[in-house]
Amino acid sequence: MADLDGAKLLWTPAESRETRTTQFMRKANAKFGLSLSSYHQLWSWSTENIAAFWDLVWEDTNIIGDRGTHVIDRSALPADNPDWFIGSRVNWAENALWCRSSDKVAIIEAVEPTPDLVSSPIRQVTYAELYTQVADIVSALIEHGVKKGDRVASYSSNCIETAVVCLATAAIGALWVSAAPDFGPDGVLERFEQVKPKVIFAVNSVSYNGKRHPHIPKLKSLLAGLNERKLEAPKVVVIDTTRGGSSNSDWDQSWEEWGSFIARGASSKAGRNEKGEIAWTRVDFNHPLWIMFSSGTTGKPKPIVHRTGGMLIQSRKELLICADLKPSDVFFYYTTTGWMMYQFLMGGLGVGCTILLYDGSPLRDPSCLWRMADECKITIFGTRKAIGPESTTTSQVYDTSIRPDHPWRLNNLTMFMSIYPKMFSWALLQV
């Protein structure tokens, strides 16, 4: 608490302000005969009664699936690595796509402007459209032989198609692996050779720092490396991010374009029930969902497997109960597809809100993200240091973009995520 000595109180919430955390505390009181009245009391109870707490989280956040017989064996020691929600069966993608509205926007995609795209192009899909695309990719993947436990990889940008692949992979019970396009092919090779993906999705170009960068040479280098290690050649699907503005003459003949791949899925019944809907593969709570990697600073990047149930229930707790996200929110977090905050952002779909994907640099034009926040009516703005004064390269946005006379209204903005203490006064006064 030493850092708070002498700190000025900036804001106190009204007593009447009703948050999801307060509602959750009341539910705990009613269900277990408690009299919790503060956040600290709720936190203490949650750590001392973990089975009751997580059982209530499952119930309160409306997780779809079979809850199983009991939450956890309290007699087990942490070293025993006891199983959670024994007997439960869930699917992460099913819980992300419970909303099927044809009016509600699920994903907004914004791309950094480049000389060939002067204004930042905006694409969006509704929840109904997203579900249809995921269903088609599920069918296409199954037609190719992808099954539960297989790995599907992405060497792709922060676009709608990447999100579709992530959801479709989880729908099957396969494992999703992602590398950002700014990663060099050698670094991606060190990752992918360990997981042996059955399919690799990649873009043909990326936008960054005001330029469009070809991505096919990186993809070819990665595939050559996998071939040198005598690994089974993966199926390759290429996403045209130029929207028809480039030639595929430098593609390998075995590669398939996204439009062709998803069209084959649309004409298939694989992975669908009698109504033509996705036949979700519900898996054990501990079944792997995706594989992330360490940074690789102390040797090869180390694969880190994350479980389906843990990712699902933790995301619901953080976003719904702690962050108070609502279906009416527009949720943005500046991230690439190679950082864990991408998965954090994808969790917003489970809330039923709109998530915003941004592909490009946040700093070439320091006003870019603020303009986007205004135009897209962002309510939750997440960032690493994209607006923070802690870094000399990122302080541009903090120093120059928001002034009392700035042209953006930002009327919809209600929350920043992951900002620094010295920014609190600035955020309150300038934003």
C-alpha cells in the first residue's frame, strides 16, 4: 500500500451503483446464508470455500453444458493437481456462440490505413453470420479429416476469418494454435514443429506502420522448415486480406483460398445435426482447448496447454462478474493473434457483446485508436501500453492525442483496462 501514501482520491462510486459483483455477492448470501457486505469479504469467502464459489460462478454465468458430479476434492493437495468439475462436459465455442441474433454485431474488424487503403476499412459480422461461417469451417475441417485432439494452426492477422477458425477448431474439440504474422518464420517453426498442425491458416499480407507487407514469403519459409524436419505436410488455407487486390501466382498449387475452403464446408453436412446446426463436441473439463507458448528468450518457445473448462469459467468470471461486461458493450483490446490477450478478447463473445479486432500499428498515427473508439462506439478499451506514458515509444498517444479540445467525443467509453497509476488522473480529466 506504500504506493498509495499521499495519493489523491479521484472518484467514489455511488452507493446506489449496482454492479455484477454486487449482484453475485447477494446471490452468495441468499444461497449459502451469508452476510457478505464488501468486496474483501467476498474475496475471502471465495478463497476459503472454493467449491461453493466456483459452483456459483458456473450457475451465475449460465455456462452451457453438463456440470458433472462435484466441483473439486477439497481433501486433495495442490501438488496432487486435482481435477475440477469431475464428469462435466462443455464446449468453449458453444458457449461463445449462444447468441444467434441477425441484428446484433458480433465482431467489428478495423485495419490500419495504408496508401492503397487511405481510410481504415471496417468489416463486421452479426452473430447469425458468425455462426454460419463457423459451421461451414467446421464442416470443411472435418471433411479434411480434422478430429478431436488434432491441432489447427493460424499464422494470420487479427481478422474475422482468424476468429472463425478459432471457434470452429474448438467446436470440433481440436486444439487451436496461433502465431502472429509479425513473428519471423524461424520462431513460428520452433512453435509449430512441436505441435504438428494438421491445417495451417495464413494471410497473404498484413498492414503495419502504414505499409502493406507480403506474408507469403514467410509462409513458404515456415512450410519449407516443416518439410526439412520430415513432418507431415499440413493443409494450407490462405486468407486474402487484400480483398482481391493481389495475385496468387506465387502460391503453391496445393494451397486453397479461404473462399473455396469455406464454400466446400457450406455444401457439406459433416459436423452438423439433423437440423443443419453445429454438432458441438462437448469435452471433459480438462480437455485441451489451445496451446500458447513462452517467449523463447531462454531457448525454444515452450508450449503451454490450456484447458477448455478452465478457460471458459475463468473468462466468464473475469468478464461478467469482475469487469461487468454486458451484451450492449463494444469490447476492444489492442493485441495481436500471438498474445494471450487475443483469447481474453475472444471471451467477450461469451458475454454476447460486440468485440473489436484491430490489425495494424497503434502508433504511426497516434490518433488512430481514439478515432476508432469514437467511430465504433467502444465502451471497454483495453491496451498494453498503447496509450500509456511508461514507454517512450507509446507515450505519443498519451502526450498528444487526448486534449481538452480533442475532436473525439468518446461518449460511449466507460472503462480502460490495464492502465498505469499515473494515468488515472489523466483518464479522468482528459478522457
